[in-house]
Amino acid sequence: MPQCPESFANVTAVCKANVYFDGKVVSHTILLEGGEKKTLGLIYPGVYNFGTGLPERMDVVAGACRVKLAGAADWSEYAAGTHFDVPGNSSFDIAVADGVLMEYVCSYIG
């Protein structure tokens, strides 16, 4: 899958935000012309756990994070311009350092 673009054309934006962890993680869903779903969001400093249904690709647009996939022993670091993949029916921990705001695009694969 290519690097995350700077913008998406011809999309439908869902107005209601997805708000998690008392507002520390917030995203909006966009639907592309072919029916593909993505979320665009912000993660404030902290450590969070997310479960997945479908496989996901998380593109880091700005900031940085550490990620530990379910079953992994170690954390991996991701900076702006990189991405990580999460299997379907799984989970991951994500940590954003104090003073850093992470922006992301999540693509649902499947």
C-alpha cells in the first residue's frame, strides 16, 4: 500500500466524531467513492489499548508513537511518515509521549 496522501478527494465525511478515553483519542470517519472507510484522528499523550475487527493500517501523519501489537514482547517506534499494520481480530497498545500530539489515518483493510 502506498504512503498516505496529504488529502483525500471526493469523500463523504461523517460529522459525529469517534471519541475514546475521555477525549484523549478523537477521530472522524470518511468514506471514499469506492466504499473504502478510513478514520482521521488525533491521539493525545498517554497509553491506550485498541481492539481490531478488520486488519488496519495506521499511517502516522504527524508526531510519533510507540506500539506493541498483541503477543509482541517489545514496543516499536513510529515517526511521522511511517506506518504500522495491525492484524484483524487482534489488539494493540499505543503510547504517545508527553508534549506530543500524534495525528493519524487509519485504513481498514478487507
